[in-house]
Amino acid sequence: MNAEVRALDTRLCPECPPLPEGIEHRLRDRLHLDALRRGARDWRSRLTLGLALIGPGVLVMLGDNDAGGVITYAQTGATYGLGIFLPMMILLGIVAYVVQEMTVRLGAVTRRGHAELIWKRYGAFWGWFSLIDLVVANVLTLMTEFIGIRLGGQALGLSPWLTVPASLAFITYVLVFLRYWTWERISLFIAVFNLIFVPLALYSHPDWHAVTRAFVGQGWIVPGGFLSLTFLILISANIGTTIAPWQLFFQQSCVVDKGLLPRDIRAGRRDLLIGVIGMVLVAMALIVLAAKTLKGMPDAQDLNAGAVLAALRAKLGDGMMALFALGLMEAGFIASIVITASSAWAIGEAFDIDRSINAPPRRALGFYLPAMLGTALAAIVVMIPGLPLGFLNLSVQVIATVFMPAAMLFLLMLLNDRELMGEHVNSPRRNAVSIAIMAGLILCNGLYGIATLFPHTLGG
Amino acid sequence: MKPLREFDPEVIRRLIEEEGWHEPLPEVRLVQLTAGQRMLFWGLRAYVLVMAAVVVWAFVHGTGG
């Protein structure tokens, strides 16, 4: 944020002290929350307050169920049915909560974004590393989002020359021309449609007995074993679609731009928990749906969106296929919105320029433009004919897992920095759990690497 | 949501002072990583490069399990 200060317009507040430039919108958002907190105590007012406090957590977790994730979950259900991956979603949800909760504390206490803290605390050298990691991973991920938008739209009879540019235009509009509060509300509205997969799963009339058995360890059939390449790829992809570097940068910066403070940490955790529950529900719904409709298809682990949609049409009819296609488009759409925002914030923080969604474009072109260019590049690439889309999706998810330990290391170091965090530093238990998560990621990736390069070494 | 001008100036002033919006953020001091931390980061950096190469290799060879 620009460090220049000036007096708030004297017509608004004659007695107010000087404030940093561009704080008015954030102040208005805080005044709105303050009024709700001090207002009536009836259920309607409390619900309004609760909804006003929702934002970063729900967006990051429902944005997490992106187009690539939808296909990954479909591949998972198609390959392993109602088995180990169902209860594993709960575990991954817990992992996501543990990791993302740290960004809530970090953002609320320091009032600085993730990229800014890395840059200022550890220097430009490591700042550049983390920024390049993020931007590269984000552009790759955005490609999978636009692939989802394109393929979902094509299933509905819409030309990609309409859906992809229109999506890009909308993403640009909401980020560049709306203020934070409006951008957040519109994004939340879009994110809620992520839940469309839940009624779809119910409509497929799954075997609920088998679903229940999966949660008590029965029916965990893993063809090829736990060290098979298929299993390792899918588990890496499932992890990569649950936690990814962009989520760390996004949620922390979003917390800062929303103006959350230490007093709001509990609300931030609640927001995150709601998001995690939504994410896990949708992931499970997709696995259940795929297990019912796609199990037994050849090369299930390599299914692309087109094959998934065709199979759904055959098994559930045009209507349900259309709903899935809409859900796929929505997943790509909401993820594109939040990932673009994460790039914008990270780049703005790295170069210490005006970096709030509240900033008007004429004042913050350096904040908006690089992120929009990255998103536009992703949109352009997916329009190239003949692009091998199938394995790209899984590769991007696995790459997210690969980048994650390095991103988590910075996060852990910052959360243990008492000079920055004061009483809000990580507890030893939180550190132990986080390190275990990092070790698990590295182990998983390592096994995937060995199984890929030396297929028979692990006996899978 | 009502615009800023519709809020009572006294309420605005109270909130600014209560939540510290007028105070500059504490400076973030640059720290040097220890030798151990640098080794850990470079190790992770090497791991990222190796794994990214593996993923690209798998992608190019269509190795999907």
C-alpha cells in the first residue's frame, strides 16, 4: 500500500487523523462490519454479520475445486470407485485447514500479504524465487481453468470463441473496475454454484451402503497397490488440487484487502472452515458421481472432460450432463477469478506498488496489468488447436504439489517469527503437524518420481 | 452498503483510532537466513527442479499410469 498519507476528506471527518492513501473503501467496509457488530442481536442481524465476515476462506476453498480438480476427482472416482479416496477427502480437508489457517493469522496480524512478507523479511533473492514459482504455477493452472470453461461450454453448444473471451472479459471487469467488497460478493455468489455437484451426485442414486463402508475401511480396492504409478499420480493430483501455492498467497492478501485484524481471526477461521466443508462435500460428491457413472471405463485415470461429459450424457441424460458442464465452467470461472487476484496481489506486493482491489485502474495499472496479461496468456494458449489437454490437467495438479513444500517452508518460518507475529506465533504442535504435511508431500512426490522413471522399482 | 459520507464522523474517527488505521505498519526488518536455512531452501529448490523435470518428462512421454 502506498505509504503516502493525507487527511481524510474534511467533509467526511474533520477530526480524523491523516490516513494512508486509498484507505477509504477499506474504512467503509470496516465501518459496515462495526455497525453490524454494534447493531441488533436478533438472528437476522447475526446472520448478516456472519455473511459479511465470510470471504477469503470460502473463496479460497471453493476456488480450490477448480476445473482441473473436477476432472481429477472424476478420474479418481472412475479409477478407484467408492474407496479410499472418499475418506481421504476429509483428511485432505483437515490438511487444507491447517495450512490455510496460518495465512489468516499471518495476514490479520501483520496486515501484509504473503509475497510482501517474503520479500521484505528474506530479501529480493528469495522473493523472486517465490514470485516466479507462483506466477508460473498460476499461469499453468489458469490454462486448465480455461480448458474447463471451453470444454464445458462446448458441451452446451457454446463456441469457445465466445466462452473463453467472455470469461476473460468478466474476470478483468470484476477485478479491475469493482471495489473489493463488490468483487468479493460477486465472487462468493459464483463460488456457491460449485455445490451443484452435490445434487448431481444425489441424482445418480449411488450405493449409499458402499459409501458408508468406504468410511470404515471397507471396499478399499487399489488395483496395482499403493505404490502403483496410477495411485501415486492420483494421490499427488488430489493433494495438489487441495493445497496449492496460490492459495497461500491468495488468502493472506485477501484477508489484508478485506481489512481483517487480529480480533477477526476467529471469524476468519470460521470462514475457512465453511469453505473447507464446502470443498470436501463437492470433492466427495464428484467421486461418488464418478464412481456411479464412470467406473469401469477404459483408462479411467486418463479421462478428459470430454469423455466424462459423454459418459454422463449416456448414463444420466442430457439434462444432468448439462448441469455437470455448467459446474465445470463455474469451477474454471471462480478459480480463474481468485487465481488472477492472487497473481495481482503477489506482484503488487513484490514491487511495493498500490495493490488493493479497491484501487482505481488509473492509479494501479501496475497492479492489475501483469496479472491480467498472465490470465490472457492462459486463455490464448487453450485456444490453440491440437493442444494435448488430457495429461496437462494431472501434470498441473502434480506440479502444484511439487511447489508446495517450498511455499510452506516460507509460511512456517514467518509463522514462527515472534518479531512479526507476537503472541500469534505457531504452537509447537502446529509446527509438528505442518512439518509432517510437508514431509508427506515430499514423500508422495518422491514416490511418484520413482514410479514414473523406474516403473517396476516399487512393484506397482 | 452505505457510502462513507453517510457515517457519523465521530464513528469514523473512533474506528480509525480503535483499529489503528492511522498508524503506519511496523517495519519488516530484513533478516539473513542461517546457513542451515539456506541449505534447506536450496535443497527444496533442487527438489522442485528435479520433480518438475520428471513431470515434464512424464508429460512428453504420455506416462499416465
